[in-house]
Amino acid sequence: MKLRTKFSLIVGILVVLLLVVTAVILFVFEKRGLTEDVRAGQTVLAKNLSRVSRDCFLRKDNMFLINYLKTIKRNDDTIVYAFFTDGNNRVFAHTNPSFLGEMLKDAFGEKALRTQKLIYEKRTGSDGEKVLDYAVPVVLTGSVRGIARIGFSEDIVNKNISASMNKIGRRILIAAVVSFLVALAAIFLVSNSIVKPIRLLMCGAELIGKGKLDTKINLKSGDEFAALAEKFNDMSEKLKELDEMKRDFTSSVTHELRSPLGAIETYINKMLDGGIDGFKETGFSDLFIMKNNAARLSRFIDDLLDTAKIESGRMDVDAKFFKLLPVVNDVVELFVPAAKEKNVVIAVKIPKTLPDVYADKERIRQVFINLISNALKFTPSEGRVEISATYLLSGGDFVEISVKDTGMGIPPEGLKYIFDKFRQVKGEGKSVKGTGLGLFIVKSIIDLSGGSIEVKSAVGGGTQFSLTLPIKKR
Ligand SMILES: Nc1ncnc2c1ncn2[C@@H]1O[C@H](COP(=O)(O)OP(=O)(O)O)[C@@H](O)[C@H]1O
Ligand SMILES: [Mg+2]
């Protein structure tokens, strides 16, 4: 069942139940109130009758009383009879003139005489008519002077009440129907406000499923749906980044595989074409080029393997105390030919007194290879690369190392992701040589060694990587 149908059905049933219960309660209370009102009106009539009867009886004016009785009977169709008997049960006045002067005595009248206060009783007459009979004794200076009696037809009273209740019932029904219609409209609006964002999210998910990763959902309702939409947008943003990363990865992998392989192939072909004589001429230098390209390939594979190890948490560091200076000098040695070719100076400023660092020597060597090769790669000729290290007592249990160049620098947005794998800063006129794995591996090694790494850079103003490495066992 669809969400909208389910929601509408549940709320609709609840609303109908609520309306029915309310209507029944209203109806019952109305009926009770109406019955009580009728009783109260009857009591007032009976009391008035007793007062008027007393006055007339004292004045011995039964004509006035007879007229009064006629008037009230005419005005109220529920009155069956009304009369007044004196202390001897003789009829003083009656709505039926034929009873005048007769003796009227019954048990109910006797009871009223005894109790000396208003009493009433339901009874069924000989003709089957149900009558509610009121008797009000007229008491003067402590003795009963007569009884005022008035009888109301229960059938007519009930008929009147039913007629009124019919009217009230109709009104309640109209109110219930109107309320139900309003509730229906509200259900429609509310279910819409729930279903609409869900549909939007569904459409968004479908689009993303189809590969439209820049799908964004615009929901500003300020509720949980808006929060969900925001999370959804974050997710699509992440997916897009992952997709870009995948593309970067594929392009750098193909580039890094194809170019050294291509070079090797070209030189092999050249050698084969040139024969023994040709090989004697340039073969040796060609072999060096081939060796370098093979080394580049194997470095790339190593980087990929290292990345896989880091990602699965299997990269372990075999930490020992060692001197930093020889390691750095060793690495710099590797880059001297390339630096000379570019006319870039590589300077090492590490004091011999620097405390031994506690880390994995091979891995730290790898860190310097990556940082110095980057510095050289991104520094144009006549530039300078400087590797320095200091130990400050105030710095605690770490030495601080800096690898600084005077190269092209990194734009601010690039600084956010250069340590991510497969990420390279793409700028105009810059070829995408490399894999974007170097700094990812560097940071992972430094983190695993218990040190830290930061980068400061300004476009055109050079780049400085600042590292710390521990000098104590952890
Ligand atoms: N010294 C530097 N000067 C300028 N840019 C740098 C420097 N070092 C790193 N970068 C930027 O960071 C990116 C990532 O570096 P790295 O992870 O070593 O990848 P790769 O060297 O394979 O491109 C580089 O592509 C480059 O854009
Ligand atoms: Mg690099």
C-alpha cells in the first residue's frame, strides 16, 4: 500500500471515530440537558400555580384562578390538567369545569399533605396516558390549606423533546460532516507535505543511480526531511568526488604505465633496428634510459602496493633510533644530477648534534625521496631546495624538519586535498606527471611514526613542508 493511502486511511479512520464519539456524547448530553430544562420549567409552573392558587383561595376568587388555569393550559400543550383542592379535598378551581365543587381525593394528594412540600410522580391514567403529576401543598401559618396539582403529558413532552433532538441531531450531523471535510483537506495537505519530499528524494536517488552524480535536492522545509536532503546532497557530493578520484586514478595509472613502457619499447626498437653497430654507438646510454623507465614503473607499482597496505592497515613501521643527516644526504645524492640539469641548488642544513630520531629508517628515506622529488619537480631552474632540521628543547620530544622550495607553490584550494590519494593540483599549463600517491604515502608514514606534517605554500612563492619526528620511544 502506498504511503499516502496508508496515512490517509489511518488518519481518516481516526477522524471518523473521533467525530462519531464526539457526536454521540454531544447528543446524549443535549438530550439530558433538554429533559432537565423541561423538568425545571414544570417545577416553576407548579410553584407558580401554588402561589396564584393561595392568593385566589385567600381572596375566595375562584374565577380568577379558573381563568389562570385556562390560560396556562392554552399556552402549554403538555398540560393535561391543573386544579386546586381546598383542605377538605373539594375542587376550588379546575381546568375541567365539570369537576368544580367535586371531592377529589387520592393517595398522591394525601402524600403531599403529609410531606408539606412539592412532590411529583409518574403515573398511567385509565386511558393509558402517561402523566407526570406535580402536587404542591399550600401552607399558611403552619397548616395545609389546599393542594395545587398539575399534570403533564409524558407522551407530548417526549414528542417535543424528540422534535428538538431531531433538530439538534441534524445540526450535529452538519457540523460533523463539515469537520470531516476540513479534516479530509488537512489529511490531503499533510500527506502531500510528507509524500512530496519523499518523492523528491526518490527521484534524486534514481538520478544518482543513473550516474547523474551532480544531482542536488533543494528542500528548505526546516524539518527532518530537509536534514535528510542535506545528508543526501553531502552523499552525492562525496560520490562525485569519488568518481573524480576514480577518473584521476585511471588517467594517472594509464599515464604512469604507458609512458615508461612506451619509452622502453621505443629504445628496444631503436636497438633492434640499429643492430650490433648501432648498439656499440649509443646502446649504453639507451640502456640507462630504459633502466630509469623500468625504475619509474617499479616505483609506481611500489606506491600502489604501499597505498593498498596503508588502506588495509597492514603498513607496519619498524622503528629504531638513527641519525637523520646521513639518510637525507643519501637521498639528496640521488637527486644531484637532476638538480644540476635544472640548475637548482639543494641545500642541507642539519646540525650534526641533532638527536637521533626514532622511526623506520627505510620509510623515512621514502618520505624524503617523495618530498625532495616533489620540490625538484615543481621548482623551475635557478631555484633552491632546502632541507633543514632543528631540535628545540621547548619543542618537547620531537625534532622539527623542513623541506622548503622556491617553486610554483600550491593554490589554497589545493592545500585541502594534496595529502589525499590520487589527488594532484591541476593548473593551467601544468602537465599531470605523477600519480598523486606520494604525499598520501608521506603523510601515512609520518602519522604511523607518531609525528606530524603540515604544508605552507603561496602560489609562485614556494612551498614548505614542516614535519616532526619523535626522538623518544613511544
Ligand atoms: N613542492 C611542491 N610544490 C608545488 N606543488 C606541490 C609540491 N609538492 C606537492 N605538490 C602538489 O601536490 C600534488 C600531490 O603530490 P604527490 O602526492 O607527491 O603527487 P605527484 O607528485 O605524483 O603529483 C602534486 O601533484 C602537486 O600539485
Ligand atoms: Mg610526488
